[in-house]
Amino acid sequence: MSLSIEEVKQIAWLARIGIDDAAAAKYAHDLSGILDFVAQMNAVDTESVEPMAHPLDLPQRLRPDEVTEPNQREKFQAIAPAVENGLYLVPKVIE
């Protein structure tokens, strides 16, 4: 698929990006190449390929669930404008 300079200018206008005529020609060439590559990928038969979340079937390394910082709740609530029963009170913004 080949984009014209006018199409690139329209896309730039929709994206609120200012480009000049010299850059528009380069962008038209680059974007056309990207769209051609996407068309090639769409042409590949993937019916027999099983969907996967990650190309490598490895377990995810997780860190141990340990407390790393002290509890400072009382300190923060002491300087809060409004607290009730351990909860921060905020102004109502939705009617």
C-alpha cells in the first residue's frame, strides 16, 4: 500500500503534528514501507499456530512477598486534613 503526500498531510493534521512538504515525502515513503510489511504479515497463514502470551514457555520470576518499609500510617494520618476511623475523608465530587 502506498500513501500519497496528501494522505500523509491529512494523517499529520488529524494527529495535530506539523510537518513540511520535504518531510511529508519521507514520511510517505516510511509509512508505506510499514504498511507493506503489515500486509506481508497478514498474508501469512497462522491457522495452525496456537496463541501464546509469550514466545518462551518459562515461569515468571517473582520476588518474595516481604515487607520492605515500615508502617507509617499513623504519621501520615496525623498530618492529613480529615481522618475518621483510620480512613482519609475527601470532599464529595460526584453528586
